[in-house]
Amino acid sequence: MLRIAVAQFNAIVGDLAGNAGRIIECAAAARARGAQVLVTPELALCGYPPEDLLLRPDFYRACRRTLDDLAGRVAGIALIVGHPEEHEGQRYNAATVIENGRKTSVYRKIRLPNYEVFDEKRYFDGGSDACVVTLGGVRCGINICADIWEAGAAELAHAGGAELLLVLNASPCHLEKHYQRVEVLRERIAATRIPAIYVNLVGGQDELVFDGASFALDARGICRMRLPAFEEALGFVDYEAGCLRSDDMAEELAIEAEAYGALILGVRDYIGKNGFKGAIIGLSGGIDSALTLCVAVDALGADKVRAIMMPSPYTAQMSLDDARAMIATLGVSYDEVPIAPAMATYQAMLDPLFAGLPADATEENIQARIRGNILMALSNKTGALVLTTGNKSEMAVGYCTLYGDMAGGFAVIKDVYKTMVYRLAHYRNTISPVIPENIIVRPPSAELKPDQTDQDSLPPYETLDAIVRAYMEEDRSPREIIAAGLPEEAVRRVVRLLRVAEHKRRQAPVGIRITSRGFGKDWRYPITNRYQDEF
């Protein structure tokens, strides 16, 4: 029998010594439980994705030194370690097998993804050869992530005599992606008739969240192991006579729990890995800031979160009451800073310049920018990071203010549609009731002028979200979206707004990606753009 340990751990990009230390810790724990092999995630040694660090020759030299040192510090268990490699003038996404202090084999990733958030052809050369090693008497083939998403690499390992496939992954999550991974691996298993173990990275890295959820499928494609999502874990799989056994079987998450877990991990790691002292959130009494506050508290603890309410003459008493009720429940630090004096000062300063011009969105945007100034001043003074509260629906159509509500360091719900914001608010209240019902049921409003609601400027969010999803995530033309049954007037309006807001999005803070396409690494549209969509 061969016992394989799965090291689902949270690597930090560039922390070579720290990541090596974590691998050594996992190896010791795995060896103590009888494992003969420890498999780590893709590029576990340096973290994923290292991006343009991979263009630096010194980075490869440092990775090589760290790998050599790691090899000499582990005994009694074989390691399979993901790392970048420079070899004979070429650069690879590699996995090295270490046995008894020696590097015995190297696998070089064959399939290099260059889609969605991936840009590996910018950095790596593709390998061409299978790597099949005998570990504990079992012939193990090694693949890395994208190798299993199309035919070729797994079949090459099988042809080389592999009885078991070990797959190292740094697969960022989007909602329900786990099911895609399982189906893709089943396709490789159907072609090779050998079981497979899928080891995935966990942790937040800028806009990406890696969900872990490592798993193993037997030769019939039946799941025999599943590790929890969004947390570190050391799993174990026993292989004997072609069969897999494991006591590790975490439950699958509902979509709301998955989305909320991704947001918590993304915030915790962005704040923690970058050394910020905590988080600051501007409350409005609305659902977006309420959800953002919940995520921040659940990620960091109430003692690391500060909320600021900045009422204007247009702020409803209900908004103040609901914000105060949330604060009392969550126990975070809270201040109220009325902005009417600053509004009056700005008006006095600008009145001579605005003489003869009617009031419009300019005056509304000034309110948002006053609030942004207050939040950023507190951030500068305390070292805590401002978390912005805009959602994907608003970001898509530019229903946000540059240097106002867009001011901040991290956009928590940037990739969360408004309809999903409501679902997540309901979900969070099933854990413990913290968001007042008023906030969930009242019509959303920016409260920048009397009796304002979002629907004064936007289609209903169900319609808006459907149009944005079809145009932005599915690349469907307006003509196709209209043909699918969405109202033509709304489609024309939303598509126009989406296009003209590109300059705003380009200046937005980085934010957590939870859909198959977010306004970040995988959205690269030109700001200056005269292409005419097909209507």
C-alpha cells in the first residue's frame, strides 16, 4: 500500500523560505501518520501566480537555492514540490521529486494556459515529456494543472506506465468551479483508466482566491477524498491494487457559502499578507456596505475593523438607525462624521465657478468625494486599509464615483452582482442575524439627493445583471442578448454604460474575483474604443 499525503496549504508569493518551511512542516506531519509521499500544489515553493517575478533571472536562482536546501532538510518521505525552473536556457513550470535528500526527477508542465486570468506563455516554455516515478512500488505519473484540461499529458503519463496520476494545481476559484474540475479529471480518467489525486492551492493572492477543495477520483471517476474549501488541510489517500481509500470527505458547499467563503479568505489574506493593521469601511445604511462589513468582521475579527458613518442632509434616519443596529450587534469601532459642513464649504468655493450652471451629478459626486477623503485620511493616520463597497453591477455601468466611493485599497464585492449581494446578505443572516431586515428589503439608494433610488438611473437589478453577465462573461452580442428575451431598451442602455465606464474601472482598486470573468486580469478592453457592437 502507498499512502499519499496531500498538502493543501496557503503559500505566499515570493516567500520562498516561508513556503519551504510550511512544506517541511507538512512533510513531518505526513510522515508521522505513515505517508510515504507528500504532494504539494503547483508552484508551491514560490506561490502562485508570481507574475513578472518570473522574468527575473535572480528569482530562478533563489528558487533553486531554496529547493536544494529543502531537499537536504526532509528525510523519510518523498516530496513532489512545485516550483519555477530555469534549465538549459529555458524556463518551466516544474515539479521536482525529492527522495532521501536528492532531487531524482523533474516534470515540466506541458500545457500552458493563456486564457482567463492565466498568462503562462508569457513566462514559461512548455515541456514535452512524461514523468513517471516509482514511489513505494507504485508507478506515479505527474501532471500540473492545465495538463488535465485537455487530452495529451495524462495519456502520455499512462503510456509511460503510470498506475496513478498525481496532479499539482493552483486553480483559482470561481463559483461552482469545483464541479468543472471533477468533470475534466473524469475525462482524463476515462481515457487512461487510472485513478488520480488533485492537489490544489488554498489562499488569497491579490484578486484571486484559491479554494483548495483538493480531491481524489478512483478509476471509475468516483470521488474518494475531498478536502475542505477555503482552509488549509493535510489529507491522506491510500492506494492499493488500483483502489483509493481515504477518511477525508468534506462536504460540498452551497453557492452562497462558497461565495462568502471566498470573500472572507480574500480579505483576510490581502490584509494579512500585506501587513495592514486592519480595515476601515464607510457605512451608508445600505446593503452593500452592510455585507462588506460582515465579511470584514468575519475575516479579521471585530477588533480589526472600524466603521464610519458620514451622513449628509439626504441621509434617511432609517439608514442611521440600521447602521447603528449593525454596529451594536457586531461590536466594531464606530464613528459618525456628518459631511454637511464640508458640503457647504465646497459649495461656497465652487459657486463662483458654477455660476449660471444647473445642479446635476456634480454636486452628488462631491458628497462621495468628501466621504472618500475622510476615509483615506483615517487610513493614512492609522495604517488600516479602506475597503470599498461597490458591487459588480455598479462597477459594470459606472454607477460609482471616481475618488469618491471608489476610493480605497481593496474592493471586497467588486465581482459580486447586486442580486448575489442580496443572496449573501440572507445567507449571512442564517449564520447569525446581523444585517437588519430594513437594509435588505428597502429599495437601494445612494442617498445623494432627495427621494433617490438606484432604479432612477438603472434597470431593475435582475435585468441589469442578466445583461452584464451575457455581454461581459459570455461575450454575447447585444443582438443575441435581445434575442434571448431581454428588453432592447435596457440592453442598449446597459451596453452603452458598460463601454463608457471603462476608464473608471481601470482606476478601481483590485478586488476579489468569484465569477468566471471579473473586471481585472481577465477583462482587458481598451479605454479608447470605437468598435460598434452588433445590434
